[in-house]
Amino acid sequence: MPFRALSRLTHTQAVFLMVAVTLMWSIAGVVSRQLESAARFEVTFWRSLFTALSLLVILPMWRAADRASGVLADTPDQGFLQRHWGVLPGSGAFWLSGVCWSVMFTAFMLALTFTSVANVLIVMSMGPLLTALVARFTIGQRLAPRTWAAIVAAGAGIVYMYGSQFLQAFADPALDTSNLVIGSLTALCVPVAGAINWTVVQRSQTLGEKIDLVPSVLLGGVISSLATLPLAAPFVATGTDVAWLALLGLVQLAIPCALAVVCARSLKAPEVSLLALLEVIFGILLAWLGAGEAPGAAVLTGGTVVIGALVTNELLGWRSRGATPRIQTLQARQPMD
């Protein structure tokens, strides 16, 4: 999709783009299982570093395209960092969002080194519940009954998936649950930070602030790489490991995270988190097919409930807004891109 088109997404476009984002996010688990020798903090360091490097290249081209098309005002008196990367050192929302991204980047990869892909993704899926609560009590965002119902249904599916696995682990004395607990608690940092992050993005747009929070993804990568650098030594990753982590930095983080921020401009915070639940299904499926981490019956059952909640919520949303005019608008605008 051309850079210019990203600045004026319709709701329908944002929904489909967010689905693509979740598919890109979901490759982290299966790729992390291909690593040969990279240690825990080294994995996080390399992925965050390559994310930051990727955005250092992507953002200037994106902003130049926006200026050329008139989407972004061409103000030569801007500072170098703001003009080329959109860095806003005086914006509290920019810094808060960047810190949230760094927490998500770091906690996710660390959690994957402690426990299974399914467990990490299931814990992360608490995002819609936390986002709804944060958005409701911080910015007073009202939610449609269908959204609350979808959140409850998705939450029930997640509780079933996670609870069954946890109880099974505690019931078997031969299983060491320490890594499961540590990994789960580390993974919990992701939806907490995500709930705050999505609400910050939504609030900045609601108040009409001229703030581009896409560069906060870059800030998140920088903070995460700097924070984990001292803990990453001594470096033991092979060239193949570094190549895999470079792929994650670009395709699994830099591109989709920037696009997710763009989607948040057109979607409500809980809506974004509901769509992000697709990462759970995609991620578990890819880990199953590509790394042999087969999900149990509880995961499959709970996943079906989650997908059902997502599909029902979006179909009812399209119907209430009038789906046909939006599809026609999407088709009519394609030749202009």
C-alpha cells in the first residue's frame, strides 16, 4: 500500500490492514524456535536493534512521501529529527508510547524463552479486557454492547485455554512450573503496556493533537536495545541467528507495529485489541506447523471461541455502519493511490 494511502484509511481498510499486521506479528514464535545459540537477552537486543535500524530507513521515506502529497505540512524550520523521523521530544504522549513499545518488545521475547508460544500468546490476549478498562476509565470511551459481548466471549475462551494448561502443569509433579510462571508473568507485561499504548494513541487522535505516534515505535526499539545491551553480553548468536532476528526486526516488528499505530487512528482502542487477538491463532498455528509445538484440545477449543467473538463483532459492526457504501468507497479510491 503506498505511503500516501496510509494517512486516510477508511474503517474497512484499517480492519483488513490490522489483520495483516497480526499475521506479521505471529511469526515471532516459530522464528524464535529456529535460533541455534542466541541467549535470552541477546535475542531481545538484536530484534530491537534491527527494528530501530529498519525504522531509521522507513520513516524518512514515509514522511517525504507525505510531504510530497500534501498530507504532511512542509515546514523547513522543523528540527532535523522531527523532519526526518517525526521525533517529538517535547510530547509526553510520544515518550509514553515509546516506553510502552519498549516494554512490549522486551517482555514478549523474554517470555518466549521461558515458556511455550501458546502460553505467551494466551496471556497477551488479555489485551482487550485491559484496554477496555483503561480506555473506559481514562478517556471515558463508551463501548457498544456488541463490543462488550465480544470481549467477554474472547476472555472466556482465553481463560479456558490458559487455565486448562496451567492446571495440567500443576497436576503433574514431573513438570517444572517455575518457567511457566515466570514466562506468564513476563508475558503479562505485554497486554498491560499495550492497553496503555493504544489508549494513548486513541486519546491523541480524539483530542485532535497533531502528533504522529508512528515514530514512537522507533523510540521503543531504541530504548529496548539500549536496555538489553548490557545484559546481552557475551554475544553467542550465530550468523544464522542474527539473520533470523533481523527478519523479525523488520517484518515482525518495524513494519507491522508502525502500521498498527496507523490503524489505531481509524479504530477504537478495544477494537484494535480484539483484532490483535488474531495473533494468538496465527502464532499457535505457525508454531505447530513450523516448530512442532502442537496445541492441545483446550487451545483449539478456546481459539475457536476467540475467533468466533472477533468475526461476530466485526460483522455486526460493518452491518451497523453500512458495509456496502464503505466497500464502494474503498474500490473508488484505489486508482488514486
